[in-house]
Amino acid sequence: MFNKRVNKMNNKVCVITGASKYNAEFSKEDILQHLSAKVGNTYDIASTAWFICNNDFINAENIIVDGGMTKLMIYHNDEGWKLYI
């Protein structure tokens, strides 16, 4: 009937390929606060965008691309919290 699709993609920490001056050095604690145990990169974001654009049944969704960071809810050095490994 409407033939419109609207989706949203959110990402958190991401290493930007080719932009070394913007990329921070990540400690082991920083990396392990992601359930995927890695910091995302531009490929992770682009492949999610490609998936959303190429599947016409996905509609009205907010897809969070953060390696599970928001589900873990531990942010090392934030408000006194420490992630000990």
C-alpha cells in the first residue's frame, strides 16, 4: 500500500579505516567490554547497511551494531566502574 521502507542503524565504537588520527588505541579492557571481544570496523557497519538495503522485508527497524556493548552494559573507566580481567 505505502511501498516505503524506513530503517535505522546505530553504532558505538568503530575503527575508521584510513583515518588513523581519529582512531584511539584500545586497551584489552576496552575491547572486552564488547560481547564480540573486538572493536567494530567500517566493514561491520557497511555489511549491516548492505543487509538492510537488500532485504525488502526488513522495515521500521532500529538495528544496533555495537558488538553487544549495550547488552553487556559495562563501560570501563566510566563513573568509577572497572572491568577486571
